[in-house]
Amino acid sequence: MALFITFCQAFTLRRLLGLAIVALLCLFLVRQIFYAEPHHGHVEPLRRMMALGDTRKVILFWTKFFGDDFSTHINFDVVNSCPVHNCFLTSDRSYLHDSTAVVFHADLEATDLPLTRSVNQSFVFYLLESPFKHLGRFRQQPYKGYFNLTWTYRHDSDVLATYYMNSYQPNLGGDRASRAKKKNKALALISNCQAPSNRDLYISELLQYFPVDVIGGCGNKTCPRGEWECTKQFSEYRFYLAFENALCQDYLTEKAFRAFSHDILPIVLGQGNYNALLPPNSFLNVADFVSPKKLAEHLHYLSRNPDEYEQHFKWKQFSEHSRIPVAYNQDRTDICQLCEIINRVPAIQSTYPDIHDWWVTQARCYVPLFSSAQKTRNLRSLLTLITTIIFLRKYFSYDYFI
């Protein structure tokens, strides 16, 4: 009898232990399905949540970003800090049918587009480069009426790209004594030669009147460790040539922003909204000088008059310049903008009839003719313009140039 009781107790204990293990396993599965935080590399829990009525919006990055996964370019977790943060970012194409927005970078192919699309999906055109980078690429028929939203540097985009603005991390330090010891020279970091902005021609003429060190494949100096390491040399120079590779309305890259991470006076060449984005009197603009010679004269003047040079660093005394102005609030990043848009009801149904027309024809780009007293310089600029027009004629109608 005692043996039987012992057997029953042991059996009951094993049964209870088994039930406990089963219960723990069930709790684990419930936690994984309903409470685990999704990541872009682990999407199945999110799919189950959506099937159960979860309101999360999926943003799918369909293409690569210059050959790399989009997660190497954009922090997929940044959306968690947005005012509207129910969006989930992924590059897993199996999520196509569950996506509210599908993002396409320029390195897409017409043969690699989704075969189906839902009326509740927004297809997003994403580009950070100027139109010169992808001339004619989007004239193909598949792209006509294909995109619902645009996400670029242009201020008339549906989503304003803030990627380059993140380079604005100003150095509020520095002092007059250290700036006085700097070389009376300008520095330029350029690897893209013969850019549409004609910046190399401008620098060539500026060199006749003011010393400039050009680091990179287009210059007289090299920096083998890469462009980021080269910026450490900013501490040796008084001026930095922040010249864009293209002159298009609103086109503004990290070239201007990164100068403020160093104690140096930037000189800008571009069509960005510098006055709205950068601290007052913190930069010089090529557009304010009739020729490279006149700019050089002003640089010499600033070098001879330290008090005037120092006027361009007064902005450091005011903490409000430690961030981009409210109109371009960094807390409202482009990801936040997109997440807000796709949460609106009803879903966006309209499309861009001709994305090539919007992206290229309406871009307001131009090739400059820098004024000069030298006839040979004018002739060279004219020849450059003629060559550019001949090249562009391949992609535009004749009427565009009239």
C-alpha cells in the first residue's frame, strides 16, 4: 500500500511538472507573438499582430541604397521617437502586400518593380542627389503615373529629406587667438571633377588671386584616409569652399553643414536656402561677388582685418544656433513626416503623371557662367555651357531650352 501511494505521488509530481513546463512554454509563445518588439530583420511577430488588428503601418524599402541595404543608410528605429510612431520600417520584400508605403531609390530597374499594388499603398520616389545624377532615367513608360509621393531635397517634395541636415552639429567652441594662427588660405574637398556647377573652373580662377588647397581627386593635395579624416585639416585654414556639385534650387548637401563642426568660415556655392538654414553672417556666398577676383579681394581684406573676420563667428555666442531652425526641426525627421502622411485617411490615390517632368524639367538647375575680365575664361565657360546643352538635348525636348 505504501509503495502504491509513493508511486501515485511521484506520478502526480511528474504530471504537475509537465503541466508547469507546458504552461511556461505557452507563456513564452504568447509573449513572442503579442509583446515582442519587432525588428526589421524579424517580421513574423509583426505579421501575426497585424492579422489580429494591430494598426501598425509598414514602410517597405523596395530597393537598395547604392547597393547596400537601406538600414545602413537610415536608422530603422528612429521612427520610435516620432510624434506618430506606429510605423515599422523593413527591407523584407515579403512584406509587400502588408505595406502602406513602398520606397524606391534611384538605383531601381524597370524590370524589378512590384507586380501588384494595392489601392491603399503609396509608392514613394526617393532621391538625395541632383537631377544631373540621373538624367533620362525616369522617362521610361513604367514610371509615368507610378509614384504617389516624392521624398527629396526639394522643398516642394511631399517629404523633405533631412539626411544632410543631420550633418549640422556646430562647434560652439574656438577662440579668436586660435583663429588668428590659421593659414591665410582656403581649403576645398573635391573628388567629383568637372561637376555641372563649374566649381572647378571657379576655383581655377580664384587661385590666381588667393591661395587654395584642393584635397581629393581634383586637387593638388591628397588625403589617403578618406574625406572624413580630411576634415581634421580644417583647423589649419581660415576659409572652406563649400561648393556644391550642382546648382539646383534647394539643393544643399553636407558640404555646407559640416563646416560648422569646425572653427572655419565657409564660402558657399549653390542654390540652397542658406539664409534660412544657417546662422546669420556665418558664411560667405559666391553669389554676392561679381567675380572670383572680387571674392579674393574680400578674403584678403578679412585676413588683414581680424575684427571683421571675427564678425562671422559671433553666432557662436547664441545657443539657438546649436540646432537647425524650427522650420526644419530635426525632431521632425523625414521618416516622421512619411509616417504622419501614411496615417492620414483616406489613403493617397493621386500620382505624379510624369515623374521625369517633375524631377528634371521643374528642378530649376543651371550651369553658371562666372564673370571674368579674361576673354579666354569667358570663352571656356561658353564652350562648357554649349557642351552641357548638347548633352542635355538627349533627354529634353527642344522647347525646354528656348
